[in-house]
Amino acid sequence: MSTTTDAITAAVLFGPGAVLGACHLVSRRGDKSDSAAVRQVLAESAAERATRTAGSDTAPPDGGEGAPTPAHAEQPVRLATVHQFPAGRRRAA
């Protein structure tokens, strides 16, 4: 093979990777500052939610209807008869 053929083969094989790698590195330049800003906004939002829910107000923040309060705790009605297996006769399937 000649030097020209080797150069063309190398350009075809490694060229797209080099271009995509450079584009990726350029796009990642501001990630740390963006991540710090996002974490700050999330921390402020969590603090606001914590102060809002700390009060006894049970209404949702958008003014909608609140969660229903349970009327009373009664036993659920069984829809079918439940038979207990004998303790000594259980076997793996």
C-alpha cells in the first residue's frame, strides 16, 4: 500500500471520531456551571416547599381540592371465603 492510501484510510476511519469528539468536548464546556445553577434552583425550590408544607394548611398550592380525610377505619369486606391450608401438609409445587 502506498502512503496516500494509508492517509486516506486513516482519515476515513479516524476523522469522524475526531470531529465528533471535538464537538462533544465543546458542548461539555459549561456543564459544571450549569449543574451548579440547577442544584441551587432545586435547593431553593425544596426549601420553599418545606416551608409551605410545614404549616397546617392542607389545601394544595394551586387552590384545588384537598385530599379526602378517611371516614373511619373498618375491616374490609371479604369478597370470597378464605380457606387456610393445614400446617403440616404444605409441600412445594
